[in-house]
Amino acid sequence: MAESAVSFLLDKLSELLSEERHLLGGLEREVQSIQYELRQIKQLLRGFMERDDSNSNVEWIGELRDITYDVEDILDKYMLRFQRRRGATGITGCIKKAYASVKNLQARHHIASEIQSINCKLQSLFERHQRYRSMDQGSSSTLPKYECSDGRGDALFTDEDDVVGIEKPKEQLLEWIRSTDDGLEVISVVGMGGLGKTTLVKKVYDDESVKKHFNHHVKMIASEYKDDKHMLATLIKKLVGEIKGSPPQELKGMSEGDMKEFIYNFLREKNYVIVLDDVWDISKWDAIRPALPKRGTHGCVIITTRSHIIANVACSETDHVYELKPLPEDESRELFHKKAFPKNPCPDYIREYAEKILKRCQGLPLAICVIGGLLATKDNSAEEWEMFERELKGGGSLEKIRKSVISLSYFDLPYYLKYCYLYLSIFPEDGLLEKETIIRLWIAEGFVVPKQDMTMEEVAVTYLSELFSRSLIQVAKRSIDGRATDFRIHDLLRDFIISKSGEHNIVTISNGGEMQWPSRVRRLAIQKSFSLSQDTDNLKCLRSLLLVCSGNMDVGVISELVRRCRLLKVLELRGALLECIPNEVFKLFYLKHLSLRNTKVKLIPQSIRYLVNLETLDLKNCNVTELPKEILELHKLRNLLVYTYKSESSNFTFDHIQSFKAPCDIGRSLPLLLKLCCIEAKESDGMKMVKEIGKLTQLRRLHITKLRSEDGKDLCSSIAKLTNLRSLLIHSFEEGEKLDLDYSVSLPFLRSLYLKGCIEKVPKWISSLNGLTYISLSWSRLREDPLNSLQDLPNLARLFIHGAYVDGLRFKAQGFQKLKDLRLIELRCLKWVIVETGSMPGLQEWNMRDCKLVTELPQGIQHLLHLQSFNICSMGDEFVERAVEDKRNKIGVNSRLAHVPNVRFFKGMYGGVWNFDFKL
């Protein structure tokens, strides 16, 4: 983490020297000097692994972190002082400037003195660390080397009877091994640390069928080898040694290429199995892959990894990736009882504590084995188990698991991902982590490192993907096209990052209880409650205030906190008990992220103009309906979210979105906008808003409402310029208002399209949206069959048709090849539906609501072999009777619904929720 702190500060100093040089005055040389010292220290850190067991190292890192915070604080306060002097005009302004110049000279002298003092501290720290390293290297022969066990060795000592839940994955791996008689078979087992990947692969490797199937058997732990050459040489020794041979005499002098050639020739025309355990780096696989012959052999390579990327790359030709997951509850309990009660069953009087302890293990086999084994050494007294459960709740007894399983994954992260990962501790236990929220917060905090030809948001997505690929976060929810939208963190990992985050002063969490505060809190996450009765002197340098509880802080507490914390960059107040924004908020010069989501704020005052560094303004589900013209002075704004869902029933109420009125000239003034939701299309000061939108060429998401028929041509002209759009919502002024959209538009990256209003026929340009995964046509009054225009969209996964006037729908053969979800709502002229063989082969869910003229079940629905749910709501009595009769199999071999696991009937929708009736 020391490298992380230094790297972020170096980035900030570089930005300061390049973009704000004119404000530094005589301080430029001092800042450059600090930059030089920090670079020297960073070079040291490159080859120096942080060790939790080294007290001197922890102390050194803590000092370095404090110094970097000192530098950041001094420079931010300095910049804040001189930024305020800019822009003063007129006679009064000149007088103020003259007076301020004297004060500025004094301030510069004072700050220069502080910077010089910090420079001396850095030099001293650098020299002391050099001496420490020298002493450490000189005594390395006599001091024991710290080894962080990762738990893989435990698999070698696991009794067969202690293995639980392994039969299904073992059988799958054996089936893949048996499926190939010639060539090369590559199998990947992927999952977070502690799930038992090594144990599983060992059981497969030791299986009698595998021993008989292959003549050569080799096991290697990839992470143990210092470089590729070392790994290849070891493989040669193991292959040759298995046939009682000797490695070639020239092995030491061989190049990597010669080693690969030797292995290749050795394995040709042979049957072999190689286990490559714990692959952390794709380069390890890249090194060994060319040495494995594809033809003229029968080979199987099994790798274990925590990285989904490595697993998929290795199996790009076979697709044989097995993702190991936590044990289900019953198997977790079985394993726990085997370890904790090896001789006798669990006594009833401690069963309650046993269940609580087991729940904390979250199905992680290593955790269950370690904790169960520890409990087996204790007396079975209720008092001792209760005390252990409390200790475990505090995380004390998980330390071994953290070090052996989690630390390796954490320390392997690059510096920028360490900050990002520890920052996730702000989210409360059992809460979902919204992808979009995480991304906006990471960017505002400065954690995202810019990359050429990528937006900061796109870079942040790669960070989430990497954390997922390393099994450090889990996907909790996906969109219809498979993209992750929400994440969660395993409880053991969450305990770890809370501990590390506090240790390195990344985030301080207030949960209502007594706690020891750091001397300087950088980021405060209030998860339960917060009282101003606490000493808040350590909050003066606070950079982020995040309210992530249910909103039990009133405006007075928030105002006072903000007043004391003038350097805030992030202010996340969702759910706070606010009806107006405290005036103190508008004095936060550095503020980048302001969220008032789910508050009762109604008005945005003109003083919003002072938040010149603001990048995100989140007013979702507030009562704001109009923004002042001063919003146009926030030229760095990237996300403007101002809308409210007025009705829980969403699309089933026409005017369910409360949008906002924007001032004119939004296109020229806010050129960096990526998300704009939901803006009204009304004219402002004689300027057409639909024309202004065409100037926002960086937009990824646009929701626009209250469109008139005459706006159609200008709107299409504007959105044709928005070639980066991913999501587009177009909403007419009222139900009968026609949306005239039949003009030329090309949106190559559009994924989601929502059209709400009368269109009568599908606009021609929609059929060219090859990236489209979701389309909603609601209140459409379509008179032409829309399916002909939509059936060939190659990635369409969800189709929503509402309020069309067609009398029949025919899903043609080979159409809708990727469709998973179909919703036909209030098609009151619809009489029949036909599904031809070969259409919608992957459909999983079909909803029909209020199509009362349809009396027959969809013809051909029996061909939809992957259909899991057929939901029927407010349909005619005859349709319902036929569905019930069919599902109960009263019509024999002609049944259309016999293969559908869930056929559900609903009476209607109330408050946005389907009123369930019964299920067959």
C-alpha cells in the first residue's frame, strides 16, 4: 500500500505541475523536489514486498503514508486559497487583489517552509530505509524467512473421508478427460482461494481411471517458479525422471526455445497428463503452451487458477472451464461436523453457536476445515463456543485464513487495484455493490489511471473485470445480455478489506459503536449512525463523506460536518433526511461527486455554480424538476441524473417518469457529459433542446421526454451525431402524440432502446442496430407486424411490445436467435401467435398480459425447449382454461406446455407487483 499512496501522490503532483503551474508561484521548485524524493522511494518499493509480520516495515510504511497525506493536504489548502483569488474584477476586485498579494506572499513563505520540512522528512525516511534494507540483507542467512502459506499443501493431507461435495465436479472433469482420444485436452478449474481447487484436481489426478488412461503423470505448482525457464527445466526433469531417465546434460545451458522443443519431441506420440496448479500469470501458460503437441499425441493439461481470464484463454479451443463455487448449506454442515466433531455428533446445547459459526464460513471449504479443526481442540461447553462465536464475529480467528488464502490474492494486485479494492469496504454487509456507483466513486476519488483511447469509465470497468477474474468479487446480478450490473463480496474477503482499509487509513467506517479514530480520517463511511458529540478535529482533512445507511442523519449534522471538511471531493448523501441542500456544500471547491439520491430535495440554487470541479450530480428520485442556468458553468460535468419514477408500475403507466427542464445552451456548455437522464425536450428561450443534444457527442446514455411530433426530424439529426450512445430512451409528450422517427440514424454501439409513444411502424434504422440487446416498444399503436424488422437483430435478448394494434404475430424460423425474454403486453387486437420451428431457440421467459382476444395457446410454443417460465396475467377465461388443461396434461400428446417447468397465473398488477394467483 505504500507504493499505492506514493503513486497516487506522484500522479497528483504531475497534474499540478502541468495544469496549475501558474498558481504555484515560487513553490514550483519545492514541489519538484518532493516529486524527486518520492520517485526514489517508489523505485525501492518496486522490489520490496510489504510484509505484515515486519514491525519495522509497517512503521516505515505508516510514516511514508502520513507524509504523503501531509503533502496532499498542504497543496490542496494552498490551491484552495489561491483559486478563490481568481476572477475578482472591478475597483473592489483590484483593492482585494492588492490586499491579498501581501497575504499571499506570507502564505507562500509559510507553505514553502512546510514543504521544505516535509522534504527533509522524506530524505531522512529514504536514508533510514536504505539502512534497514542493508541490515536485513546482511542478516538474511541467520534470520528465518517468512513464508505465507496459501493452503494448497493442505490438500496433500486431506483424508478421503473429509472431502465433501467433490463428486459432481470430479465426475465432470473425468468426463472431459475421457471425451478426447487424440490431440490435446486443456481443462481449467477456476475459483477464489480456499474453494478446494487443488484438492479437486488432486482427486482427479489420483483417480485409478486417470492412472490407467495415461502413461506419464506430472504435477507442478506454477507459482513456485521464479521464471519461465525454471518452470520448463523442472518439467523436463519430471518427465524424464518418471521413466527413470536422466535429464539432458546440456539442460543448464539450454535456451527457453530449446527446452520447449525438447518437451515437444518428448511428448509426441505419448499419453500424458500434466497438472499445472495455481497459475497466477498468463505468461506461465504462454510459456508452456507451445511445448505441448496438438496432434500425434493424447495429452491432457489441467490448470487451477483464481483468474477467469487465464482459465478462458487456456481453454479457448475446448471451452472446458469448471468454475468451483462455495459449498451449499447441507454440504458445508456435513464438512463442518466432520472436522469439529470427529468422534461424536454435535451436542444440542451448542448447535445454535455451531450454526452461527458455520454461516460465517460462507461455504468456503478451507475456512470450514480450519475453523472446524480449531473447534475440535476445544471443550464442548456452551460458554466456550459462545465466546468463540463472538471472537469470530470480530474476525480474530479468521486471521490464519486471511493470511493463507486472501493475502496472496491481495498482494498480487497492482497498486491502483489495491486502493480500488479496499475502497469497497464502504458498502455495508450483505449489500449489493452497484457497478455504476462504484465506477463514479472510483473516478471521483482519483483511483482510476487514464489510458489512451479509453474513457475513465471504460478503464474502471476493466478494473472490476480484473477483480472478478481474480475471484475477489462475485457477480450478483447480470443484465439480459450477460453484463454484470451488481456485485457482492464474500464475507471473509469483506472482513479482510475492512481490516486492511482501516490499517492503511483508506476508509474509516462509523457503525454506531465505540471506535478508535485515526489521527486523520481521509474517508468516512457512515453505515449506521454518527454523532457530532465525537471529537471531529481528525476530520479536518476529510476527502470523502459517504452516507451508506438508511438515512438517519438530519440536515444540521450534515451541515456541520461539511463546514468542518472543506477539502471534500466526494459527498454521497443518498437517503439523507434532506429537503434542501445545506449552503456549506457550495463552498466545497474540490467536490467532484454529489449524490442526493432518494432525498426530498426540491430545488437546486444558483450557488451550484461554485462547484466548478463537479463531475457527477445524482438527483435520482428527488423532487427536482428544473435546473438553474448556473448549472452550465460546471464544465467538467460527466453525469447528470435528474429523474424520478412517479409510479412503481413503471412502463404500465404512460407518464411514470418525472424528467427535468434544462437551461438552453446545454450542448455547448457541458461538452463532457456521458449520461443525461431525463431531460425534457421543451424549447428554452426559443432554442430547441433536441438540436442542443446533438452537440453532446460524448453521450453514452440519453433519456429524453415530452417530445412532440414536429421534433422528430431534429431529434434524429441530433442522435445520429451521438455515435457513442449505449442507451437511448425517447418518450412522447402524451399518449396520442406520434413519434416521427423514420429518418436516417446510425448508432453502432447502442445496446438498449426504449421508445414510448405512438410510432405505428418500426423505424427502418432500428433493423441496423446490430449491437442491440434490449428493445421496448410501449404505447406504440403499431399497425404493422414489428417482428419482420426485429427478427434478424443478431444480439437481441429481450423484446417488449406494448399497446400495438396488430391482430397476429408470427415468429419466423431462424429469427430471434439470441432472444431470452419476450413480453407481450396489452395487445388488445391480437388474436393469434405462431412460433415456427427454429425461431427463438434460446427463449427462457415469456410473459403475456391483457391480450384478451387470444384464445389459443401460442402455436409452436412446444418447440421452445429452453423455455423456463410462461407467465399469464389478465388473459381471457378461455385462454386460461386451455393453459390449465394443457399443463395438467388432459389433452395427451398434443400438449404445448408439458415441457415448461413454470406456468404461472396472475390476476393483475398492483403497485408495480404482479398479483400471483396460482402455478402449475
